[in-house]
Amino acid sequence: MTQINLFRHATDVIDYQPGQIIFNAGDAGDVMYAVIEGAVDILVGENIIDSAEPGGIFGEMALVDGSPRSATARARTAVKITPLGEKQFLRMVEQTPLFALQVMRIMSERLRRRMQAAQG
């Protein structure tokens, strides 16, 4: 099961145009997002540190730990995303344990890449 399969029938879809900011570093993070179409870049300052494409998620760290956003999300292309609030996130974790595992894998991969980049 891929994430795109979980979200492809989402009814709450938000459209962004290329270059449009979805959220800024420091913003409150009460939702995460799943990409339905297009691509989103994740930036610290002006440096792209990650990206999310169809089936991918972003913004999960702030939702999980309750901290402000650690990075900025900007639409690289025209995108369609669907928000997932804390209640919906918890319901999905309960109903679809593989979803929780996928979120953990994504967070682990991102942490590993950032640690490798920091080591040079």
C-alpha cells in the first residue's frame, strides 16, 4: 500500500501554483500534507533539503512533536495537496498501522540524509 492510495480520493484538496509558499519555518504546525499531484520543495533558508512528490508527505514533524515548522514548504510545480490534522492522523494510525510505519520510515530517511549531509 502506498500513501497515494490512501489519499487519492481525498475531498479536501488545496491547489498551489509554482513558487507559492505552503508554510514557512517557524509557523505553527497543526497539520501535515500529502501530495496528490505535483512536487513540493522543503527549504531551510534558500537551500532545498528535501522534496515531496505524489504519494509523499511533508510537514509531519511539526504535527508529531508539536513544535513550530522547522523548514519552509514551497510548490515547485502546480500541486494538489490534502491536509491531515492530528485527529485524522491518529485515526489513520489506528485504522492503518502501515501508514504509521510509512511515516516513521520517511522521517528516518530524512534524518539519515540530514546527518550524512552534516558529516560532509
